Amino acid sequence: MTGRFIAFEGGEGSGKSTQARRLADHLGALLTREPGGTPLGERLRQLVLDPPQSEAPSDRAEALMIAAARAQHVAEVVKPALEKGQDVVSDRFIGSSLAYQGAGRLLGVSEVEAVSLFATDGLQADLNIFIDVDEATAQERLNRSLDRIELAGKDFHSQVAEAYRKIATNDPEHWVVINGNATVDEVTEEIMIAINQRL
Ligand code: TMP
């Protein structure tokens, strides 16, 4: 029996990391994140999100570095866990690349999807939970210093949010949209209901 693979998706300040932790605790699942989740992936994360100014990757380099981190993450962590029957909860996965690199960076959603599927050797999440928050709520919650992609500007992040909504609407079998504007406990409850219905 293979484990279930659930990915949390959303923009900055959506509260997805808190919710991913809560769900992983509830399911007894392995909690991991992207970009990252392995020593190599965490190094790539730092190069992508916090590079010295002179070394900021180009948009395509950014997409490929994130994909490389994803390939390592799937091969070393996600796939072995699922094969042992362990559930896995990932804070971000392929959906983030579709929304941020495909739509936000204008690299093309289907092109970026092809790169991601090459990286994962075809592995996809069983369920993607998109936590949708309005801009004002996201701004209120962002009280820490921002990384290079978070600093990409308002238009970029509106495009990311729109892309998530479109991707989720077009693939209801693999995506569920959760209203993230409610309290943390209310959002958790909505997620638990969705999980019980869907998995
Ligand atoms: P986090 O702070 O929510 O963990 O997200 C890390 C940053 O990486 C966030 O700005 C979104 C970005 N990111 C992408 O642009 N593409 C991806 O595929 C992933 C996984 C993250």
C-alpha cells in the first residue's frame, strides 16, 4: 500500500505552513517542504530565494533550480516514504512552479509543468490544497522579512493568485480550494472536512 501525498499551495501570507503542520500532525504524516526537504534542496533554496545580489538567477534558471531541488526531494524523501506506506504532506509542490514560474514569471504553465514532471518522474500529489486569501489578509500576516520572490511586486503576486484559482478550477479531481480568510482554527476545520471527503 502506498501512502497519500498531499501538497499545500498558496500565496505569501496564506497560512499554509501552519495548516500543513497541523494536517501532518493529525495524519501522522511526514512533513516536508519545497524548495528544500533535502540537504541539496535546502542549499538550492537558499541560492534561489536569498542569493547575493550579483548572483540572482534568471527566470529560467530559477525554474530549473527549483525543479532540481524537487527532483532530489522526490527521489530521496517523498517517493521512499510513499512506498513504505507513509503519508506525506509537502508545504508547496508542483503547483507552486505552475503559479510562480509558469504564470508569475510568464514562462508558460504547460512548459513549466513538463519540467516539473520530468523532475518528479511523473509523480504528482494526490491532493493539492490551495489556501486562497485576499490581498489585505495576506499583507496583514506578512510580518517577517521577505525573500527575493516574495519581493517580486503586487502584479506578480496577483498573477500568481489568479493562476492558482484557474489551475484549481480546471482540475477539481486533484485540487481543493479553501477559504483562508477565516481564523486559523476555522481553516483547519475546513481542511479536515475536505480531507475526509477526498482521501
Ligand atoms: P515559502 O516561504 O512559502 O516556503 O515559499 C518559498 C518561496 O519559493 C515562495 O516565494 C514561493 C517560491 N516558490 C516558487 O516560486 N516556485 C516553486 O515551485 C516553489 C516550491 C516555491
